[in-house]
Amino acid sequence: MTLIVQKYGGTSVGTVERIELVADKVFAAQKQGHQIVVVVSAMSGETNRLMALANDIQGEFAHGRELDVLLSTGEQVTIALLSMALQKRGCAAISSTGAQLNILTDNKHNKARIQNIDADRLKRLLDAGNVVVVAGFQGVDDEGNITTLGRGGSDTTAVALAAAAKADECQIYTDVDGVYTTDPRIEPNARRLNRITFEEMLEMASLGSKVLQIRAVEFAGKYDVPLRVLSSFEEGPGTLITYEEDSMEDPFISAIAFNRDEAQLTIKGVPDQPGVAAQILSPISAENIEVDMIVQNVGSDGNTDFTFTVHRNDHNKALKVLENTVKKLGGGQIGGDPNIVKLSIVGVGMRSHAGIASRMFTALADEKINIKMISTSEIKISVVIEEKYLELGVRTLHEVFELDKAKAERNQAASA
């Protein structure tokens, strides 16, 4: 008997009618002889509603233990409703919170990381013939406090459960039918990819792709969990996320990723001496603010400029931290720009192809799109540009790298 973990996001369970459709899909899978674990998110918009309530009480910086207690209730509603819908169909189903399944995390409230899952209870429930419906996005620390895993944490819950229970496949059901070469809402010619490597998907998740959460991809790659992205609303094969194969060397670019949730911060005129970067970034890290791209200019007259990006929601918080840092450094001017975006090209084939960066930069320059920052890795190139040029940039790069064509067509054109 195969064990399948299915995860349904907020839009998939956004209404009672959609929960009923999910119940039909889950019940059908069980009748085919599979053991099923279902991980669900809160109903669409519910987490935002709960967050707004917290902000009304504590302001925009609401955080900590009580916020986790509040936010975790969203998934509890969904697991109860879906279990009821399954039971109505004559399907044995039992709901479980993260704490009830012993999903043990660290104690970093609002951004906790899973440390261990005791799969024994899960297996007992499955062996008793139940569909186990699990609240995603949450766990419990070693003192019994409820914790949450951050936005998109239900993906991580699903993959971690699949790894712990040694599931045959982890299926992530969303409102799209797979991973695309870019967002079809921006580029109508975007194509669904039949398969993509863990490495590429990891880069895309880190670069702003909303299909999967980055920690979920990390888990899947680390524990070799077969991972497939599927649509909740239409049938199809979806996109399989797998290890790199020799035949996947071409095409050299697989996708265009972007992230609107970026903000840029700059300290000008700080001392150009060892340890300054640590003095700037250590207080930022201490406030649990994640830093992305970093650029330090060549120093002159004993001073330098230091620029980095953070999540847009952390922009104001980071500015307040930098004000204290400037005082300690004895000078410097602070600047911020919350209206920037990160645009990236991703592909494992970039390892064996030269000239990709120049082709990208030339295409953007031809459209008069200025590049503010650049970051590269072995399989991606990212640039920071003004937000108003995002859609033009995406469409331009998608056309230049011919991502509207199937792999075979691009390979034939390249060899011609």
C-alpha cells in the first residue's frame, strides 16, 4: 500500500464548497488503496485577517508567542471542516494539530524550524484506516508552546511529514497546475515545466516564486522526497521536482523568477575598515530580519557605502535598527527604497554556457531598464530594478531566452 502526503493551500480550501471538492479528491485517492495524509493551510485570507487583529492590538510589529497562538487557529478550522466532509462521505478521518502529531520545532516564534517529527502516532492512525488531516504551518517547542513556521510553512509541514513517514510521494496542490517558466499572469506565453531540478526549484523559491516555500524544497532534496506540484481544480500531471539528469543540460535557462517583496537600504559614508559589515548586519540579524543581496562600494577618503536588501515588510524595522547603528559608528547617512524588485534567470544549464549574463544585461539595457544591484550563483543571475519595470523586464527576458518554446525546439534552434 502506497503512502501519499497531499497538501492543499489556502485557495484550495478557501470556501466550504472548495473543501467539499478537496474531500472528493482525497476520498477518491483512499478508495484507490492509498494511505493518505492531508496537510492544509488556513482558508484563503484567514491568516491575513488574524494578523490584522494582532496589528490592531500591538501595532505593525506584532510578534512572539501569543501571535503564534492566534495564527495557528486558522489551520484548526480547516482540519476540522475537512475531516467532517470526509466523514460525511463515509471515510474514516481524524484531524490533528501540529502539537498533537509531535511536530517538534525550535522556539523561534513566528519563524520556527522543524527539528524532529515522531511519526509513530501518525503511522498508528494510518494503520487504523484513517485519513489523517494535519494542520500545516505549526508545531510545538520542547516546552509545549505553539509555534508557527512562517508564511508558506504548510508546504514544509507536508514535506517533513512525508520524509518522516517515508511517503511514496508528496503532492502539493495549489491554484496552478505546476511550475511555469514565469508567472502566466505577466507573460501569457509562459509554459508549464514537466520537470525541474531540486536545485532550480530551490533557487526559484528563494527568488520569489510563490509555488513552493524554500524550506519545503530543502527538505525534499535533503531526504529525497518525490515532490509534485498539481492543481486543485483541474486534472493533469503537474510538475515533478527531481534530481538533475544529464539530459537536462539544455535548455540553459529554465525559468524567470521575480520577487516584489524587496526593499533596499543604504548607509553612506561609513568607515572603510574591518568589521564594519558585521557592525551593520549583526543588529539586523539580532532582530530576526533576513538580509538578501549585499553590495559594498570601493572605499575612498576612508569611507564607503554599504547597501543591502531585506523583505519589504521589514523595511521600517530595519531603518530603526540602522539609526542606532549610525550613532555607534559615529556617522553616516541612511537611505531606503521600498519600491524595488528582484528579477532573476534560473537554469542548471548555465554551468556550461558562457555569455548568459551579458545577454541578460543587454536585453534589459535595450529596454532602458537600469540595474541597481547584481547577484550571481552557479545557476542563477539576479538583478535589482525599479518596481515599475518589473513586468517589462519579465516579458523581455522570457522572449530573449525563448522560454515560450519547448526544450526540443530551443535545442534545435541552438544547434542550427
